[in-house]
Amino acid sequence: MRSINADPVRGKTLHFTFDDGPMAGKTFEHRFTDDGTVSYHAVGGDKADPPSKPVTYEFAQINDDIYVVAYLGAAGYTLTSVLDYATGHLTGFASNATSLVTQHGRFATPKQPAS
């Protein structure tokens, strides 16, 4: 069993790919740093998307395989993501003062180019 205090995203880079909702078909790279912040940007587009400014994130462990990660982005949206490490599925809730959207998708460590 993983430690209840273990932060599974700290120091990691993850790709979140959404299958539905307003971000359907888009992938975002999230870099979670050792200091407890995250920066993110869209990947796979026609032009390079610069990373966001780092923002603080929070996490909570639900059970051995499921974690919740949340942060407030610069555009005023909070993204709360439920990450299921057993299946690689994610459910995200993007919310601001006037809207709430549920999105589903998957997350993974980005593949490194062959050397």
C-alpha cells in the first residue's frame, strides 16, 4: 500500500488527454515540481504553446490507486482531476465563478524520444 502522505505527482511530468468536453481531443502536459507547483501547456498543436506560470497544487489520496489533484489556473479556472493509477483514466472538473464542466480522459507519463 502506498503511504497516505505520498504525493504521486511531485517531480513528475504527466500528459492529460481529454476525450470529451470542451477540451476533447487535446493533450496538456503538466509538470509537477518538487516545490509543490505545477505548470502546464497544450501539446501537439500547430505551434509551440509556452508553459503557464507555476501555480500551487493540492492533492489527496482516496485509496491505493486513486488520487485527486487540483489547482487554480491563470485564466481563473480550477481544474480538479481524479487520477486512477490502476486504469490510467482521469475525470476532470473545470470550474470558475460561472461554470462547471466535467471532462473524461486519460493520463500518462509522456513517451521519451528514442536516443
